[in-house]
Amino acid sequence: MCDTDTTERRPVIRVVDLVKRFGGRAVLNGINLEVHPGETIVIMGGSGCGKSTLLRHMVASLFGDEGRVELLGQNLNDLNESGLNALRLRFGILFQSGALFNSMTVGENVALPLREHTGLDEQTIDIMVKIKLEQVGLREAADLMPSEISGGMKKRAGLARAISLDPEILFYDEPSAGLDPVTSAEIDQLIMDLSGKLGVTSVVVTHEMDSAFTIADRMAMLDMGRMLKIGPRSEFEALRDGPETGDETGDLIRQFLRGDPEGPITARRLSTGYEEDILATAGE
Amino acid sequence: MAEVENPVRNVRWLDPEKKIVLLEAVGEVDLHRSSAFQKALLEPLSRRPQRMIVDLSGVSYMDSSGVASLVKLLSRVRRDNVDLRLAGLTPRVRSVFEITRLDTVFNLYPDVQEALDS
Ligand SMILES: Nc1ncnc2c1ncn2[C@@H]1O[C@H](COP(=O)(O)OP(=O)(O)OP(=O)(O)O)[C@@H](O)[C@H]1O
Ligand SMILES: [Mg+2]
């Protein structure tokens, strides 16, 4: 928190020419992305396009074959394990599943990072756990085991744990997937409060378009390992609400944003050789 | 390791009977400094003040460990019947109280003068 004016204006996250191959196939194929202090950026794209993979590179759990990721001014490729661990204390992650430890109560899950990474006394930690659980509306669930709470509550517990160390950056992978509309709106509100009131920088991967358009300052559309478009929310709104233009990229993004059953995305799927494939299977 | 700076810069008893104590906190109250912060907050209580004012106008950043320290103080002063008043929170620090929903739990005043007068 000793940011001077110069670091305040530097991007918090920079992804530069990032390439990642799995078994020879490029899942990320030259990704560039900058995230600025305090903003919420939403990353969208079809299933399997590489969103989670990109996120995992930003949180130093995967490393690219080419290019680099810089977090809070540091190139992740240059850091050793202790350097990475120090950096990991400065961001929080809400995983797709919530990722709680099943052998611990909800409260113990939230307390864990505080016990492991701070020298705070137990009483202060207990107060902080209560504060975090209240923030996500789960104070009453502190003594329950993960197996005793619903999926939505697990997500919120995961979020309480992700914010236990007051991170500067929060990464969310599908924060509202599988949640009822009210709980999902509550999560959106939390994301916005954390960024609006505390200045936390947020990177959110989501399929939920309502949520995306509610929380995003900027949006990024990923497609087959490439960044199709990055821009302010207003540009994506204009694209969603505007007419078809015949521009392949624009129309593809529009179909995705609207969830239309027909358009460039589905046309692409139809032209992937289903006929030859199934006839070959039939032994033709 | 550099010695941890105490965020409480100044402790002043404002009246001859020593009923009102003013603590002036400065800088950043974060994980590294919250233990020192707690210690300094609890110290004047041994002299049994009636009112304790914590001037937070010089605090540029406070994380939830700092807020937790103040909660700890609050539970102590409630027990000892001390009137705790927090004064001069900057918008950024106030936000931390709001997001943790503690802005209604503490008595907050715009500045020290108001905390003294009301
Ligand atoms: N560890 C891995 N080994 C091999 N292939 C992987 C690995 N992780 C991901 N992939 C592949 O990379 C592609 C992108 O996966 P990723 O999980 O990033 O997609 P996604 O955009 O998050 O999809 P979804 O919206 O379904 O969560 C997929 O084809 C996936 O099978
Ligand atoms: Mg995914």
C-alpha cells in the first residue's frame, strides 16, 4: 500500500503476447491485455476458448510457453517461489467451485490465510473472520461444514476467504454460475462494492451476460485462444444492440452477447466436417 | 527487520481531571502495524478515562486488521463504560467501515471538535 503516483497509473496486470500450448495445440495464441488500477474487467467467450487458462496464468498457477504476465509491476517469469508467494498474498481468487477445505468449518476456511500468513492473535483473527463473513452475508454459517451449505453459500464462503487478506486484486472464475438470480445479483453487488469502495482491481470470467454488463468497466472477448475485442462496456453494449453489419468479428461477438441460436458461431460449428466425420465412423 | 512504526503518534489528556483522552493515529494501519496499533489503543484505558477520542484524520489507509483492532477496543470500552468516539475518517477509511457494515456500530464524528462538543 505504499504506491506512489507513478505506480498508481501503471497497469496492475499486463499480459504480453502470451502463448500456451497443450499437447501442441495453442489454447492461448498471443494474448495481450492490460488491466488498470481499480477497474473491473470482464472476460467472456465460449466454453473451452481459454478463459480459465488465461486466468490461471494471471494468478501464477500456469506459465506460458511464450510471452509474459506482469502483476503489480513484476514479471511472473522472473520470480522464484518465494517471490511468487509474496505476490500471492496481494491477490485473491474465487475459483469456479469455491474450493473450500471440506475438513474445516466455513469460519476456519476464512481464517486459514490469516493464520498462515499473518502474525495476528486469535481474537483479532476471529473478529476479521466475522467481518468477512458478514460482508458476504454468511455470519450465521461460520460453524457449519462445507458439506452442510448450498452451492451459493460455498461461493460466498470462497469469496470471504479470497478477501481475508484485503487483496489488491481479485480474480473471479464464473462467480455466479449455478446461483439463483438473487444470490447472483448479491455477488455482483459485492464485486462492485469491493472495487467501488475499496479500489480493488477485479478480473471476472463469466458467461452471465446480465452480470457482465452490470459489473464491467471494460470487457474482453476471447475466441479460440485469441483476443477478439477489448473495450469499454459501452462499446459492447452498442455492438449488442446494433444491427448486423456483415463484419465477421462484430457479428460473432453480437451473437455471443445476445445468445442468438443462429450466427457466425453456430455457422462455424456446422462447417467442421460433421458429415465426413460421421460417415467415416460408419465405415464408409 | 525495521522496527514497526506505531500508528498512534500522540496521546493527550484534554482536561485537568484526565477524563478525556485523545489519540492521534497517522499513516497506514495494515497487517504489519495493527498489533502496535492495538497495544497503543488499549494502553490509556488503565487510567480509566470517561471518553476516548481516536483521531483518524491522518490515517490514509486502514485494512480490516486495523478495523478489527478498533472492534477489540470497542468491546473493551463497552465493558469499562468508556465513551469511544472515532473522528475525522477520510473517505477511503470510511469506506472500509461501510463495506464491513461497522459504520453503524461505532460512533463516528467528522472531526475532533465535533467529537468533543457533542
Ligand atoms: N491442463 C490442461 N491440459 C490439457 N488441456 C487443457 C488443460 N487445461 C485446459 N485445457 C484445454 O484448453 C482449452 C481451454 O480450456 P479452459 O478451461 O481455459 O476453457 P474455458 O474458456 O474456461 O471454458 P469454460 O467456459 O467451459 O470454463 C480446452 O480445450 C481445454 O480442454
Ligand atoms: Mg472455465
